[in-house]
Amino acid sequence: MSVLTDTFRLANGSQIPQVGFGTWQIPGGDTAYDAVANALKAGYRHIDTAKAYANESSVGKAIRDSGIPREEIFVTTKLPAEVKTYQGALDAFDTTMANLDVGYVDLYLIHAPWPWGEIGKDCDAGNLDVWRAMEKIYASGKAKAIGVSNFNSHDLQNVLNHAEVAPMVDQIQYYVGYTEPKITKFAQDHDMLVEAYSPLATGDMLANEAVKEMANKYHVSAAQLALRFVLENGVLPLPKATSQAHITANAQLDFSIAASDMAKLNAMSDTAKNHEHNGTQG
């Protein structure tokens, strides 16, 4: 399916498959192994994990066991948010590399600008120390691209003011009605690809009547419409699923949304108001 093999281009020229398979909240062990194995069998070639997910080892084993050449799979993982020192970042990356055991990663991200237990804390100095480590990892060739996650405009500018290599990606919470326009514009204006985690608001937006009504018009599910919406905005969706049916359905995105309907979707208010928001907007 072309939607799984078509790519976006990163600032350094790397090609990244335009739909990723997310593994947040998928427990390590058989559950993560099977989900990734099934995703690869379904045609996904972009797998997103993180040290904080505690499933890197299972993800790596599924990739190794797939029989697919390593260079055909794009692997993203992330530095734990609480790590805010140069040496700490290098050490955490070494642990991640041992966990995954896939030779290299295609994209390495700082998971958040602050520790999860201290959201909003000023970690500007720590993020600069960590970014120096990210640049060293990038120079080593062990990470083919580097970027960030959950960084707002201030956090991005802080890094850009000092970086030798600019972040190539900002992965943020993004779904219909919650597209974080300020961060998205800032990132895209600075040649960063925006990636959408929780593009279905962990399923919480799928009951939205306006979304369902429009999905019916295109003879697709609400989930498929929501994922296609992300792509039409030039953003990379990272749907997560464990059932084979959902894994397969989330990849059936080879349709287009009319410009008039995209305008309606982009104008919608939050389609999952009760969903937890990261509050990175700014």
C-alpha cells in the first residue's frame, strides 16, 4: 500500500515513511512483539518506540525476526524525559542501543523538554547539554536523524539558538480539533517535520458525531478519516493498535479529503475534550 511506503523528507535528506506504527502503552513482551510483527507483516515500515515505554527489547526482536532487511525499516526511539545531562544522554542511548539490538536507529528524539513529573519546569540549560549529546550521537552515525518531542516554540528556539545541527522532527500530540497550530507552524517554518502522536486521541475522538458523519461521506471509518486528515496537513501520524484488524485498517488511507472538508476539519473545536492534553501548546 503506497500510503505505508510513501515518505516525507527530513531536513538532512533522509526519507521517513509517512505513516508510523506507535507502541506507546503497548507492554513489553509478547504483546509488543506480536503488535510490531503484525504491523510489519501488514506493510508498515516505520516503527516508533521509546525507552520509557519499556518495550524496546521486544520491538527490536520483532524487527530482527521479521526477515525484512534492516535498511527497509525506519526505527524511532526516544531519550527519557528526565535525562537532562550530556553524559546521562549518552549513557541512556547506549542502553537503548543494547535493548533494540538493530545496529542503529533512524531517528532519536528527546522525549520531552522537562521530566514527566515536573511538566513545565525550566530545563533550558539541561536541554542544551542534552542536545550536544544528540549531536554527538548523530555524528557517530548511530542515529541517522535527531529531533525532539513535546517541545513548544520556546523550547525549540532555545535549541536552535545554540545548535550546530537543528532538530529535524518535533513529535507532538495532534488530532482533529487539537492540532497545536503555534508549535506546528514554528516547527514547519524551521524545516522540522511534525509527527502526530495520539492522532486518534487514544480512541477518544472516534465517537465524535461530526467526524463520524464526514467519514461516512467518504465510506471510511472515523479513524481512517482522522489519520488521513493528519497526512493531508503534511503531518506524520503514529497510530497505535494491538489487534490485527485495527493495525490493517489504520493503513487503509489511500483516499483524499476534499479541500472544503479539510477546512471544516481544521476549524473543528477539540473533538476529544475529555482526553488528557499535554499542554505543550505555546
